[in-house]
Amino acid sequence: MAFTFYINLAYLIGAIAFVWGLRQLSSPDTARRGNILAALGMSVAIIATMLMPLSSAPNNYAWIFGSMALGGVIGLVSARRVQMTAMPQMVSIFNGLGGATAVVLAIGELLPYYSGATALNSGERLIVLLALLIGGVAFTGSMLAFGKLQGLVNDSKVTFRGHNIFNLVLLAATIIMGGWLVMGGTTPGLIIALVFTALTLVYGFSFVAPIGGADMPVVISLLNSFTGLSAAAAGLVYNNKIMLVGGILVGASGTILTVLMCEAMNRSLTNVLIGGFGTSAAAGGAKGSGDQVVKEVGITDAAIQLFYSGSVMVVPGYGLAVAQAQKVAKELDDLLSANGVEVRYAIHPVAGRMPGHMNVLLAEADVPYPKLLDLEEANAALPSTDVVVVVGANDVVNPAAQDDPSSPIYGMPVLEVWKAKNVIIMKRSMRTGYAGIQNPLFFHERSSMLFGDAKDSIGKLVQEVKNM
Amino acid sequence: MEGLYQYFSQESNLLLIYLLLFTIILGFEVISKVPTVLHTPLMSGANAISGVVIMGAILLIRQAQPDDYLTLSLGALGVTLGMVNVVGGFAVTDRMLEMFKKKKKQKS
């Protein structure tokens, strides 16, 4: 039938658009085109799915159009409104919704199976349950990640002693139950299938619970990859090639980012998941503070230092995002640059709460991206830099990563800001960073602290510099 | 076990497994060298693509009986969530990439 041919052709075009779009997304020059291409591929595939001939299907187009319009409007409005600083939260929510969709689909397959309306062989049951498991974990995991990023959930409130053991037991129970459902046919029944669903949802929540702060970029990447895999599993369920291709591509991109983030912290994935930070941080934090003194610097002095320097390196961290200070930072940059100061930015791969978080913020503030140096470039440039301004970053500039084997972050590649001539650290208080580790940088002879809200402090610096 | 055996003996399913394996390799090959600048847009763009699950939900609705409100509601929920993921994901990625593009012009 000629019509089926066109539908298949549309799916093929959609799949190629995904591959090519993602390829273009990984280069700055073509990224925007790549995204649009992938979106077009998606539209073609969705239209094909709507028109695809199905024998004696009631279609119910009204339901489809209604929910598409609703979802589309919600998606569009939230995408327009979201602040760039809140991008990690946004990505987490969208990601969770993808996982939730896979869960809904799997339940949609299981209900008629247990009521006897349809038949599934054990291979098909395996795939449906896999989509359910991965999608469920991605869903609740992403929602908790959102809660943590948004500051709604406090890490210590969702964890308890023996949490890792509990997680392992929970995972084992979930998998055993899944095995039973795969092997046992209709015998276990709908109730057990629903219990299994509940377990996957609880596991997703519980698995993200102990992971926080600086590990967030890893978790978000991992959850991203899970959502992709659940979509791929759903593609197997529906024997739909484009769902399979799209899902696997996302799974691959999420996995690559996860690996990159782990490398940037010099930790293995298991180490991140089991939550090495939380437990050993107390031991590492005990030393260091004691009798050492912190030097403070006032706004005027800091402004003078910056104004009369030859080169300035800004090290942004999550604090910059929290304070929404990216635009005032750019203003300061402009003022200093106009006076012949060379201003650049050092971006650590895990600065912020998601991969590339700082780059997006600075791009929003119109900082040209040749000014952004990555870890290696920045470390090469730091020894010849006059003033380093650390804005709300902590763990990524911690010298303990290099010289204190007892530190939980020992071995993590860091920005060697202490090699610069002067370091000004903007911080709200002397509290430890998100990882809960004391930072010897604060007591370094070349360091001075500028306490206060980052946006506020930089704003005052701008005023001071203007008056010079 | 019988069902598993059946599943993997079917030519069409086997082809699907091949497709799966090759796509995994292709995926890693295509995305392997992504610069830090693009980590966030890549992630949110990929995220939007994971919204392909919406097609499953569309098929679920299309095949449901018009009076089977449970399945219809599940499908509608799936389509709505999937659509938020797809539309929101692509839109937000475009918004981010637009900012990067401006920088490009300033540079040259």
C-alpha cells in the first residue's frame, strides 16, 4: 500500500533528522540548526504516527489533539518563562516527564494484559517491565533532583543511616519482583505489577536522595540517559523504530555526559552513586579551620585592586547562579575592559548544577565565548593573572584536591587560582561548600574574602570602579 | 523462557536488536566530542528527543475503544506529558542556542 510507504519514509526521515541534528548540536557553529532539524524530525514522525493506517482503530483524534494542545502550551510557556539560572531545574522536570510517559505507556500495556484482553509473551513482558523500571526511576529521580535544585528538599531530610544498604535491598527486591512478573505470566496478577510500579518509583526517589550538591551534574546526566533508554524500551514494545533510535541516541548522549562529569571530578560513577561525599566529608572538614585567620577585603580596596590590574580571571560557580549575578558581572567586565584590563572567565566542567551551566549563564549576559577558558586553558593562564575573582565557587578551587590526600575531593582536577597574584573570594559566609568540605584557599596568604551576596557585591564594585 | 526464545527467533525482532546495537555505536560516535560550551543545550536538546515516547501514547489512544476511558485517560496523560517534554525541550534549547549565536557574530 502506497500510503504505508510514505509513513515509513517519514519515520526514516525523522530518524535521520535526529542523528544529524544531534551531530550538529555538538558543534557551536551548527548547534541551532541541529536543534531545529531534530524538532522538524520529531514533527514529521508525530504526524506520521497520527496518520499511520491501523486496522479498525477508532483513532479518537479528539483526545490526541486535546492533550497535544495542552502539553504544547504548557511546554512552550514554561520554556519561554524560565530563567537561565533555573535551567537545571527545567531540564530535570522535562526529563522526568519523559520517564513518566514511558511509565504510563507500560501501564497501558499491562492493564489489558492482566485483564485478559491481550497476550504478551515473556520477551514482550520483559521489555514492558524494563520500560516501566527505567522510566519510573527516571521520573521520580528527576522530580527529586528538581526539588533539590529548587531548594525545596534538604539533603539531610531524605537520607537516613544505612541508606545505601536500603537502596541495594530495594533494587534487589524490585528486580526479583520484575523477574517473577516476566516468568510467571498472568499468575502474579495486576496487584503485583502495580506493586512493582510503586517499587520502581520509590527506588528512583531513594536512589537520588543521598546524592547532592556538586554531584548534581552527574545525576542529571545519568537520569537523562535513563529517560532515553526508557523511550527506547517503549520503542521495542510498540515495534516503532524511530522511538528506538531516538531513545538510544539520548541514552548515548546522557551516558557520554555522565562519563565526562565523573572524569571532571576524578571519581567513578559508583563512588558518586554511593555518595562518597556525605560520609567522609566530616572527617576532611575537621582540620584546617582551627587557628588560621581569614583576611577580609572591603569593596573599595577590591575595586582598586581590580581597576589597576592588568588581567582579571573570574571563576564563577553555583553562587553566581543563585545570586543571579551574571549580568552585573558582565557590567563589571565591560568597565574593566574599557580601562584596558583583560577580563576572562575560568569554567570548571562541574561548576554549577548541570553540565555547561556556567556557559549558558554567561552567554545570557552576552559574554563572548572566546573569553571563557576551560580547565586546562585557565590553569595555563592563572600564574600570569593579577587578580582572580571567585564568585560563588568553592570545591572547584580547593587546593586540598591536590595536596591533602585525606580530603574527599583529593585527586579532582581543580582551578589553581592560588597561583595567581591575588585572589578575591566572594562568599555569603564562611560556610563550607555544597560538598561540606573546608577550603584551605580561604586561609591562603594571597586570598582575601569579600563577604556578602554576589550580585550585591559586584554591583557595589561596579559603582566604585565607575567613580575612579 | 519459551517466550524469550520465541522473541529472539523472530526475524523482525532480531532486526530490531541489530538496529539497537548499531544505534548505540552511532550515538556514541556522533556525540563523543562535544565541547563544554554546549553541554547544557546538548542535554536539553537530547531531552526533547527523548520525548519520542509520545508516539507510543498516540498509538495507545488511537487503538483504544472510544468507551475505554481508563486507557484513553492514560494515553491522554502520556501525550500531554510527552508534548511538554518535546515542545518545552526544543523551545528552551533554541532559546539557549540563540544566545550563543549572538556571541559568534560579535567575535567575527
